[in-house]
Amino acid sequence: MRALVQRVAEARVSVDGAVLGEIGPGLMILICAMQGDSTATADTLAAKIAKLRIFRDDAGKMNLSLRDTGGAALVVL
């Protein structure tokens, strides 16, 4: 299982003009699930992504996770 993670100010997924999902500040995550991947693999990947310290704190250091910021995640499989 692979994931492409991008910090976004906003993100939207639409199909044929219909918006299927959208978020404000947070993470846009594109997931590639492969044959043989399990729910345990997905759970482990989700936990790792939630803990990534890729958002700036008050000092400007990349020291906050998605959980710390209260941001949203838009996941596309």
C-alpha cells in the first residue's frame, strides 16, 4: 500500500461536475491499495500519516501533526 500525501489550503474531488468531497486546510491523500494489502496495513498507514509532523508551529518549525492542527484529510482510493 502506498500513499501520496500533500498539505493543502483546500482540496476538492469532483466527478462529472458533482463534488464528492472537499476540505479546508489539511491533507490530500491519494492511496494505492495493492492485492494482498490488509486492513492492518491500512490502519498502520493511517496512524503514521496522522502523526506526520508536517505543519508549522508558532515558531515556524515543521513540528505539528494533522491531529495537532485539527485539520481535515481528504482520502482518495
